[in-house]
Amino acid sequence: MDQTLLPLLARIADALDRLAPREPAAADMLAALDTADAFVWQPQPGRLLPVRDVAHVPLDLLQGIESQRRLIGENTTRFARGLPANNAMLWGARGTGKSSLVKAVHASVNAEAEPGSRLALVEIGRDDLQTLPLLLDLLRDSSRRILLFCDDLSFEREDADYKALKSVLDGGIRGRPENVLFYATSNRRHLMPRDMIENEQSTAINPAEAIEEKISLSDRFGLWIGFHNVDQRTFFAMVDAYARHRQLAVTTEELHRQANAWSVGRGGRSGRVAWQFIEDLTARLGAGAA
């Protein structure tokens, strides 16, 4: 090789090295936790992306789930105060307020927290669960208490993500860090499709053991809270609360009439349907066409 090319090649190598993404050090990760109260975990390049404004509704606007609010609120408050608390699975029908409740409780607990003791909320994607052990190792050394949240959790098979979560929740040799609590939401009670569980039962030598294995992940959540479709009375209570919050100029009779028509068009009643109706009604009233 021409020796005169060596300095040029060295400069090129240095330039490429500067352009290459740097793996964040653990110290950088821990420092990032002090910049906000909510984050999204990004496995590549391995960082916590701060979320300045979490999309949430005030806790008192979540109607029809009073017992669920109490259970999650008490569990989260204990955790924030340094007391023992349980991982929680919020399961049930779509649009019934599962993820909204987690975010609302996080905001409510932080609103009453002493300076320096606010909870951090870290969201991890369903497809990133296999990186959960890495994330927990990074969070373990933080002085903050952290609520780790996975929305819409489910599994089609026992893949790497399933095994990583199962190990971390209870069976791993290091266990869950004391400063981390895990909340998840799911439309499925046992996190797996019913036909998968039934197929396993029909083909296994010991059907009972096969079923136990499939539901064992759900059992590792200390709190297992169900959410269900709501009746018309509860649906109207949701709509009323949202309308008062928005200060909408509409009579209760007209509000309920339009809300009922909206729910019929959507094919069901839920907190999500109530909120979508209020969004539409607010826009129509603002345009002068209620």
C-alpha cells in the first residue's frame, strides 16, 4: 500500500467513527431520567426518549371504573411512598379506560408528590419486551421510582418476548428491581388467544399442566383487574362528565340523545366511544352546528 494514503485513510476512519451512533452509557441513561416524568424506551440506540406532555385525562373524569381506580390508585401510591406494591395487569374490553387509567393515576400521584419523589413513567413497546432485562439493568441503579408500562400486551406464541417478561416478573435470578413496578394492559384475560390455549389442552399429554403453563404469565401479576363493557346509564355518566369538563352549551336531554345515536352508530358503549362523541360534539358546537 502506498504509505502516503495512510493519513488519508486514518482521517476517513475518524470521520466515520464520529458519524456512527454512540451507544449511550449507563450514566447517560440515569441522567436522562431526571429530565422528565415520562419516557419511551427505544432499544435502538438504547435510550429513553423524554415525553414532555403525556396524553392523559384527569382521573375524576374516568367514570364507571371506580373500583379499578381505587385499586390502581392505592397500589401506585404505596409504590411511590416506598412501600411494597404489586405488578398489575389491566385486562378487558377495548376502549374501557385501561391505558387511560394508568396515565391518569401516574399524573394524579405526581400531583401530590413531594419534590424529588415524583414517579417516572417509562413506556415499552410490545415488540421490545425481549430487551426488558437490559432496560431493567439500566433502571436498577436509578434513585427514582419508575412505573414501567406496556400497552396492549398479548402473545401469539411463546416467543422471546414472552419468555423475557415471564422471567423478569418473577422467575429471574435477579428479580424485578425494587424501584420498578410493571403495569400492562391487554384485551385478553390470559394474554394468549383462546384457540391456542384450547389447542394446547386437546393435544397435550397432561391437559391440566398445559393450561397451567399457558396462564402462568398472567398469574405473575399480583393485581389482575378486569374492565367490562358499560350499560347505558354509565355511558351517559361518562358523557356528562366530559361535557361538564368541556363546558359544552347543550341540554342534558339533547346530549344523551346524540350520545345514544353515536353509540348505536359505533356498535357499542365505552369510555373511548364517549370521548370520541364529545370530541365530535365540541367541534360541531364550535362551528355553530350542534
